[in-house]
Amino acid sequence: MSVEFYILVIPFCVIPVFLVSLDYLNKSSELNRANYNIIDFDKFVKRKEEGDVVDSDIAKLLDFDKIAA
């Protein structure tokens, strides 16, 4: 086979694989960013209870039974 054939065929085989890989990385990073921004309220309050005096007083005022789901 000639060199021209390889010059024409290889980019059309490599570029789609590269683009699909970039799309996968982009979607996985978006998912990680979306999961990173979610705050678990229960864990947040438990960490606040272990904090300083003001944080523990605020956490005591938050009653989970009174909070509607």
C-alpha cells in the first residue's frame, strides 16, 4: 500500500476515537463536579456539633423532627 493511503486512513481512524475519549472525559468530569456540589445536611450538622460553642448551639437548635422532608 502506498504512503498516501496511510496518510488518509489513519487520521480518520484516530480522530473519532480521540473525540469519543474527550467526550467521555468531559461527561465524567461534569458528573464529578455535580456530585461535589451536593451537601449532605445531616453530615453538615454533625460536623457543626463538633465545632466551637456557637456551632454546637446552632446545631442543637436544628431539630430534625421539625424539618419537613
